[in-house]
Amino acid sequence: MNSARDIKHFYIPEEQSIYLLSHADAKKLKDWVALCTHQLESLGYTQITLLGKGAFGFAFSGVSPSNEALVFKFARLNLPQHVRDRLEEEAFMQSQVHHPQVPKVVDFQHVGKQPILVMTRAPGADLEQFSLNSGPLAPHLVVKIAVQLGELLLKLRSNTHNDVTKPVVHGDIKPSNLVWNSLTETVELIDWGSSVFAQLDEHGQATSSNVMDLMSQSMHTTNARLGDVYFIGDAQLNGELSSPRFDEDGLASTLYALASGQSCRYGSKVITPNSLGLPKMLASILTYMLSENEQERKQGADYFFNHLHVLKNIVFSKHYKRDYSASIPTWISQSTQDIETVVYSSRKSYLRDSAPNHEPSLYNINDVQFDRYYKNYLQGMGDTEKAFVSGISRLGRYPVVGGIAIRWAPEGIYVDSSLNLYDKSLQESFELSVNNVISLAAALHKTGVFKCCMFNAKNTLHVEREDATKPFIPHHSCVIPFERSMLSVATEESRFHSYFEDGEDPDELLVLPDEIMKHIHTLNSIHHTGCIIFEALPTHLKIHNYFTLLDHTKAYQFEQCLRSIVRLIPSIKGLGISGFMKLPYKDTRFFEHSAKRPDNYYPRNPKAELMEQSHE
């Protein structure tokens, strides 16, 4: 029998939607949020709102009695004590940094056993969300953010503690840890949970002048914390002694991600910094800072800090306009349905790197984030493969349902898709994210098919049981829903992408009963698009689904098949995932293999270029 641990990699490794939790887990989460809210209200705070949750705790916003906007961080009480103690360490480290672009620590207190960190709230939206809303950031914004972060990192290098220079390493610079105030165009660096005092300075020299410290074991053991592996550099990932160079890696990764409209650093070999329409100077700096060569990375960073004044004085046109064309079509839904997208993607084994000695030093890292984000998910993939999977994950951050199937062939890639976006204002950003996925896929030379489905977590059906020895019994009201297309389309009017034409998926672990498979075969013969995914855990079965019937004349037969599948749920045995996706297959798109995008720089004289374009 497969364990739950075996199936972790089937989901994008982010906090699960509450709509995907079991009833008991969802109730625990709601009760926990209510408890935290009550505790904060009892301390005199108002307007309490959950900001977000992560591996280590929860963050809330609220307002003090003096009308000050604040953020409250709670550590998860079910974590070991030494992990919960990290919140107090975070409060200490953040309080060491006095800078207008770092939120001030207001208080650290315990309410019973619950530690709470209170700090001022940075106004604005985090840059990951800003990027999702707007797409790749305009060049002038990327440069402005680069300069501000560069000046902040110089301040961290010169930080003093007890009148001694003690450089501070933030350790987790990434778009979601940067809050952008659009009114003032300033950025604040938040979430200091990975912050430490640097053991080495930027020159590789020990920061301590104490002989006993230099001789101690602490100078042979890193104090570094693991930041987000989508953004930190190899030195931090490999557990080297902490250094301000760590934050240079995070800075370069973040600027690259914001400029390219990605959510990771890994795509830079294909979607190069030189292709992003940035000023040539910054593009060259990022090329060096993202290099695999350590010496080039240092040279790029040193050049960056020495030329911040030049970057600050670059002149930009006020009439910046991004030109692009969508690689594959996106359909805009007129529905106001509230979508909470989840991406299910299979066949990741095709993306694994077969190198026998791939990153062996990483196997024994004991860290919650490493286990979630890397060890069970990205390990064994090359950088472009990681960027591709991250790009697929990013699509799930938009309100979209549908799917993509990519087939690699010697001459290029063939792409079938059905993408239905539920917010027109996000169309440009979404299509540019899809373009990134296509560029990354076209740079890979693989054999096989990668498929992903995007469905609304709010439509997931849940069936629970007391223990794994008993069958899953669906509630009598359990129904798998489906929509009808605007117009009825008979099968012969459009080729379709079959559930079964690609054969069995080697990454799927749940074997469905023959009777259920018979009805899925029948569904396959009815013209529709959508997906159905069975995820069986020891006491919890989730049925993710999204169906649009295209041939309205088969509505009764389609509905009966879905009813029969629900009726046969008790016959499901074992644990794992089994999923089926069907696409309309109207217009397969072909893209030739391409190693990287062509160079594209911001013009030296944007005004002259605009005048030239106006005369064409």
C-alpha cells in the first residue's frame, strides 16, 4: 500500500486551500483563526484579518487603540518548542535593523503558551501579488526596486550590535516578502524569520574579532536558515557559512522574477535577463549575478553596489508599453463565479534529471521548508525543468479552470489547451505567464507528455471514513456537477483529446475499480472538456472535478455516468491519485525547440524610438 508521503509531489507545494482540507482539518483551521482573533481582540486590537499562513505560523493584520496599522505573527502551537522559539529570534533580529524600509517591531509577548510578534504594517501589496496582477514589472519599476534594495543591503552589511559591526543576513528575499507601496513607489522588506548575524563578510572574512569565537565550533557550522528554495542561491541551499552574499542571490533572483513575470530564479538560461527589455546595464548585472560561476556572481554584485548611483539616474519614458502576443488562446469567462484554482499536474518523472550524483549534499537537510518545497518536489530536476514546473504552478495563482497537454517530439513541442480565465483584468498577466511556460517547454528536449489540469477547489467533493479498513461512503447529496457550453458542438465537428490516447500515467498510484473505469470510458465517448481526479488518503477521499459538456444532446447520458461514478465510490481501494483530463483538441499549436529568447534591451533613447515609431 502506498503511503500519503508518496503522493505529496502531485500538488504544487503551497499551503492547501481550506476547500481541500478534510472536515476535521478545516474546522481546526477555522477554530484556530477564531482563537487568534479572540486573543488579539482581548488585547484591545480591532479590525483583525488573517493575512496568510505558512509552515511555521499565521499572520494577522489589525489596528491598535491608537489607530496604528499592525501585523501579528503567531507560531503554530503543534510545532516543537525549538521551532516555536524561532519567532522570538525573529523578533530580536528584526529589532536590530533600524531602517525606514523595514517594519518596526512593536512588541513580543506571550498569551498563555502562545507567542505573538507585533510589528508595524508595511502599506501596499506584496510584489508577488502585484506581479500576478500586472505581469512582468515595467523596467523603471524594476530599476527603482533594485536601487532601494541595494541601499538596504548596504545598510545591513554595516549593521552594528553592541557597538561592533555585525552584518545582518535577511536570508529570504523574494517577491512575496517585499511590500510595494504604489503611491510612494517604495518597497519594504518583511518576514525576518530566516535572518541571522553573518558569520562571514562580503569578502569571505570572519565577522567576529574574538579569538575564542574564531576557534569555536560555531565557525565551522553554519547558522544560516533556509529561505525559499525558489529564490535562494546554492551557497545558502548547501549550508555554507552565512554571508551577505546570500542576500545578493535573493536580490538577483527577485529582480529577475519580477522583470520576467515568473515565480522563481530557475528560468534564466532560457528567459534570459538580456531578453526582458531592461536597460542593458541592469540586464548584464543580473546575468552575472545569476551565473553558475561563483566569481562572476561576486563580480556582478560588486559592480551593482558600486554603480547604484548610475542606475538611480537612468531616464525612462513615461509612455512605456509592452507588446506581446499570446502563444496559445485564453478564453475569458463572463461568469462572476468565485474561483479558487488548484493545479494538478502529472508525469513529472519525465522532467527528472537522470544524473546519478545530482546534489547529493542536499539529501539530509532537516528543515520544514526544504521538505515541502524541494526534497519531495523539485529534487532531481535541472534548472529549466524546475522553472517549467514553477511556471505551471504560477498559472494556478489565477482564477482559471481547464488544462494543458504538452507533447515533446524531436522537431519541437505540440500543445493542446483549454484555458478559461474568470477575470478579464488579469488576461495580459496570465497570457504572459503562459508564454513563459511555452518558452521553457520549448527549451527542453524530452520524450513524453506533461499534463496539468486546473480546477476550482470549491467544487471538490469530500468523502470521509473512520479508518482505512472501511469503505468510503458518499453522502446521499453527493453529485459531480457539470456545465453546458454556450453552444452545443457535436463530436464530429471537432477532434478531441482523449482521456486514454496517451496511455497510463506512470506517476499515478491509485488503481480505480474496473466498474468506475467503464463509466470513465463512456464519458470519454461523449464530447466534453474537463477533468476528474481521485485523491485517496487514509481517511479522506477528494474528488476534484471540472466538466463542461459540449454535445448537449448527450446530457442525460453524461449525467448518468457521473451519478454511477459516485455510486461506485465505496469500491475504491488503496491510496494515491488517479486523474483524467479531456481537452477539446480543436487547435493543436506547434513550437520549434528554442534554447533561449532573443536579446531585447530597453532603448538608450526611448524618446527618439517613440518618435521613430510614430512616423512609421
